[in-house]
Amino acid sequence: MTRPDPSIVAARAEVERTRTRLIDTARELQERINPRTLARDAWEGAKEKGAGLAEDAVDAVRKRPLVAGGVIAALALFLGRDPLMDMAAKVLKSKDPPAKPAKATKRPVRAAKPRKNSRSNAKESVG
């Protein structure tokens, strides 16, 4: 029996290692593009970003509490403007006495004045 060529044995071993790495890479890519993995990663990223924004907001409020209170009050008034207007209208209506309906006033009827006809006056004076 002949011994296999050492370069062929080394090449086959290298092919096997490369094949194993390729299969591992394909599995890793499958895991990365799995919808569950993508959704989980997106959720984690959003949570981290939200936590960072919340920390920044808390720091800003601590630095300037009056400004933050004013901004929050203005935002609340803006968002609640319709319910606030309705409530104010109800309060104002309840304080006013109910309006009485206006009475119909009768005007005295006058007799119509006779019209002067310029033609009839001219005939009477001529004739």
C-alpha cells in the first residue's frame, strides 16, 4: 500500500477546517437574520435609547425645574385645550341666569298715505 502524499493530506485537512468555519458562519448568519433575534435586538436597542433619553430628561429637570414645570404646564394646556374650553363654557353658563325669550313687540299699524300723482294734479289744474 502506498502512503498518501502529505500535501494532499494537508489540503484535505485545510478543506475540512474551512468547511467547518463556513458552516459555523452560515449558522451564525441564520441566527442573526432570524425574525425573533431581529425583534429582540431592536427592542433592546429601543430600551437602551429610551433609558438614555429618560436620564437626560431627568438631568435637565434637575438643572432647571422652573423651566421644566413651565414647559410641562404649557404642554398640558395645549393637549387639554378642548376639554378645558368645554368645562369653562359649562361653568360660565351655570353662573348666568337663563335668558328669557324676547317678546314680540307689536307696532301700531298706520294708514297708508295717498300718493300724489303728478299727472292727475296737472289735469285738474288745467281743466
